[in-house]
Amino acid sequence: MSTLETFLLADFLGTATWLWLSFLAVVIALLAFDLGVLHRDEREIGVKESLMLSAGYISMGLLFSVWVFFQKGGDASMDYLTGFLIEKSLSMDNVFVIALIFSFLAIPRRYQHRVLFWGILGVIVLRAIMIGLGAALISEFDWILYVFGAFLLLTGVKMLFSKVDDEPDLSKNRFVNWLRNHLPVTDRLHEQRFFVRQPDASGKLKLWVTPLFLALILIELADLVFAVDSVPAVFAITQDPFIVYTSNIFAILGLRALYFALAAMIHRFTYLKYALALVLVFIGGKIFLHDIVGKIPAEISLSVTVGLLAGGVLLSLWKTRNQPAHKLES
């Protein structure tokens, strides 16, 4: 066996290295095609294009589940689909926050795709770190799963009995104000650039960040906050880091592409958060039921997740059927 074959077949976090490399190659190819071919020029993305782009990403995510089926088996494939659905649904609130950030910083729609694209690269790295740490903790301390389970139960119960929040006021957000006080931020956009060189008050030329870069930082922070829920949720379904990571990334890719169509109607998914709360309670409860009734089959987990989320979406659309769409920043 050659050195290359040995490397490709070597185990990395429970999965052959060549499977990890294949996944990364697919993601890089998708992103290169997205930015290098479809969106080489800065322009506004319409609803139709957003839906088509998202459909492409979602199709790739679903096709990947078929590949997982042949490489790792049926249970792994269903765990992937369950994680994919949970991550995509939990990220719905993230779309609302992203829309608020773009509105607050007055980022035109023609530049928003650029911010979201580079944000994806940050997500790929940050999720890898978080999932790597989670896998290391679980392998070292078995009881950490019960901590995840308790956290998911508490989060689900809190979501279930919480009221719909008002829009947060970003002008009063401490982190936003800290960034503005510690970073030299320009008072206007400079087209699609994140950094510019211009004179300061003393006339000395220095490097400034634009509101576009500030939006990128805030979106990365928002994703980090939402990952605190989603990563433990998928680890509660499966402890395979490969399934956890790939389901996370494919779900995020599709949702970011769907942003331009979804942001205008996110208010119509009011009741989805209650369905998500029940999903989190179910997943957290699974961990504690494992010692009593044994492992709950993957097909049951997937069916319950799909049923709850579908019910939440349908109820939301029915209850808000007479509400108009929100107008986005142009």
C-alpha cells in the first residue's frame, strides 16, 4: 500500500480521511462556482434567484445523505438528515438577526451576498473548532452527553413558554458599541470593500474598516451564539463528528442562499419556534431515556423531527396568512 493510500484510508475522528477531503472538495467547488461564476459581479439577488440557488444547495445536501448511506449505512444517513433539518430550522432565527444587522448598518442588497459568502468561510472554521472540541469532550467524558441533554431540555422548555420577542435594538447593543469604539469604522460604505486606506483626523493615512466588515463580524458572532444550541442538538442525535459537521455545513449553505427570499417573510414563521422547542425537548429527553428503553431508532428520531417541524411551519403559515411581507433594505 502506497503512502498516499495509507493517508487517504487513515482514520480521522472515526471517519476515513478521504471522506473528509471529498466533503471539503464539494463545499469548496460549490462556493467557487457561487462566487466565481454566478456572482462574479456585485448585484442584487432577487427572490427567484435566491430560491433556485437554495434549491441547488439543498439538493446537494440531500444527495450527500445518499452518499452517506452507501459509505456509512442507513442509520448514519438518517442521523445526517435529522441533523440537517434541525440545523436548518434552528438557523431560521439567524436569518431574522442577519436582516436586522443589514438594516441597522444600511447595507444595500447588492452587497449582502458578498458578506454572507465570506461569512460562510468563517462558519466552516468556527463550526469545525466547536465540533472538534465537542467530540473531544464526549470521547474523554461520557457524562458530557447528559450535560448536553439537560441543556437542550432547559432551552426547549424556555422557548416553549417564552413570548415572541420584540426586535432587539442594535444601537444599544454593548458589543456593537464596543466594536465602534475600538475599531476605526468609516462613516459610509466604499462599494464592496471591507477595508480602505484614508486619512484620520490628524491627516495620517491609516487602515479603516467599512460598515460591510462590521456586518461580517456581527453575523459571525450571531452564528456563534446560535451554534451553542444547534451543535449540542446534533451531538445528542449522533456522536459521529463527520455526520455532525457535514449536516451543519450543508444546512447553513442552503439557508444562507435562501436568505434573500426568506428574510422578507421570516415573520410568518412565528410558531416554528414552538415546534423547535418540542424538538429540543425530544432530543434532550432521548439521552436520558437511553439507559431506560435503549437507543431510540434513527428512523423514529427523523420522523418525529420532520413531523414537529412540518406542523410548526404549516401552523405558522395558516395563522399569519393575512400578514403582508416585510420590505427589505434595498
